Amino acid sequence: MFCCSPLATAHKLYPIRIRFVNIVTKEPQWVTVAYVSVVKKLNESATDERAKLRRSAVLQRVLYVAFRSVINASHSGVTVYT
């Protein structure tokens, strides 16, 4: 989505990548599964600790959203057709 406002800025994102190994070819492959936005420090007391807590909370949320269907499948089970 693009914005025409001169005050608009882009968000910096870090990719979350996981490594899969193809069981047929034995070739490893890196796949990007999500992106996490950069959380900057604010001007407040205990800046480093609070920024660390915010970053970990954002990471946990992103991981949950990226893997929630797999989490549900791991609890209930799924049929795999070969």
C-alpha cells in the first residue's frame, strides 16, 4: 500500500526464516514465514529493559500468527495423503 503523504515513512522489517530439508532430495531450503517490525527504544526510564520486553512481545505475537494453523493441526491431528 502506498501513501502520497510526505510524512509517511516505511517500516523496517526483519524476516523470520526457517530451514526445511526436502526429504526426497535432501536439499535444505530457507523459507521466509513472517516479518517482524523493528521496535525502537523510547525515552523512558529503564529503556533497555522495556524495549527488550516490547520486542519479545511482538516476536511472540508474530510467531503465533504465523504458526497458528500448524499449532491447531498438531493438537488435533491431520490426515496426510502420500
